[in-house]
Amino acid sequence: MFVLISAACIVLGVLLLCWEALARRPLSRPRTSDDGAPPTLEPKGQGLGFLGPTRNWAGVSLIAAGMIIFLLVP
């Protein structure tokens, strides 16, 4: 029973991390470039802000709780 709870915590934590990384950025749209390069779907200024601890604390804590439950409960 505890193995299922810990697995659910880990899976939900990973899904929450993915959701936070993808949900709050603008949708990509083709950009026009002045140098003649073909348009790209890569958004401007994505950066690494989605990896910050303030946005990912819930997912990381769910993964940590799942690992603790998995390791401590026989």
C-alpha cells in the first residue's frame, strides 16, 4: 500500500514539474527574421527561469516525500 502511495507521489511530482515548466510560458508563434533565416517556433527569451526553486518547490517536495515514504516504510 505504501509503495503505491510513494509511487503516486513521485509520478505526481514529476508531472507537476513538467506542468510548471510548460504552462506559464507564452505559446510559440512563428517569428519573422530580418536576416533571411527561416522562421522558428522557438519563443523569445525563454531562459532558465522555469528551473527556479520558487516555481518548483511543490513538485520537488512531492518527489522527496515519495522517496522518504518508499525508503522508510518496509
